Amino acid sequence: MYLYYLLALAVIVIDQITKWAVVKTMALGEKITIIENFFYLSSHRNKGAAWGILQGQMLFFYIVTVIVVIGVIVYMQKYAKESKTLGIALSLILGGAIGNFIDRVFRKEVVDFFDFIIFNYNFPIFNIADSALVVGVTLIIIATIIDETKKGKSKK
């Protein structure tokens, strides 16, 4: 079980180091080309959520994050022992939520820097914590589908 918390901690540490590096080495708005017309490192700040929604609603984010973190820990303690995939997914969600929470508490904004253009669509700029959250939620969906499929087969 402690390995799940170590994974969450690793996400937090990597997230905070990369954000610190962006803040210290890049000017706000600066863009570094990694792969022309596809991938850039951009120094961006977000006072809201994905796609810039809920700008400036810090109290809302504080409350939601505390609820999510408590819920994830309770769920991890109760169910992660049964499923490695679920444990990893919850670890990623926990690390991602705390990573962005740290930014909101100490910076009053979230540092984003991964900037992709996919088929001429400029995807919203994101960070390691956001990536961990998306992968974690995706793994939960996959684990749920697998679990429900197994339950369906065992009923037949």
C-alpha cells in the first residue's frame, strides 16, 4: 500500500520540480520550440481549471481539492489492495490533485508548460499534475470496464 503513496509523492515532486524550472528559467509567455508546429514548452499561468474555466475561483478549488484528496485516500485504503490498476490510478489522481493544489496555495495560480498543436488545434497548455490526473482517471475507467466485464462473464 505504501508504494501507492510513494507513486503519488513522485508525481508531486516531479510536478513541482518541472514547474519550478519553468518559473526560474522562462519568462512568462515565452515559448520554446521542441517540434515545430506540434510541441512547445510555454511558460503559462492558469488561475482556473482546464481550458481556462472557473478563472479566479480559488476558494472553490481549495474546497474541491480537499474533498477529492480525502475521498481518494479513503478509497485507496478500502479498495486499492484488491486492484493494482485501481491503486496506481488513485495514486496518480492523488499526486496530480496535490501538485496543482500546491500551486494554487503558494502561487495563487497553476504553472502550465506542455503546449501541443494537434491537427491545427492548439490544445490547452498543461503540466505533469494534469497529465497524472488524466492518466489516473483513464485507468479508473479501464479498470471499471474490466471489472464489469469480469462480473458479467461470471454471472453467465
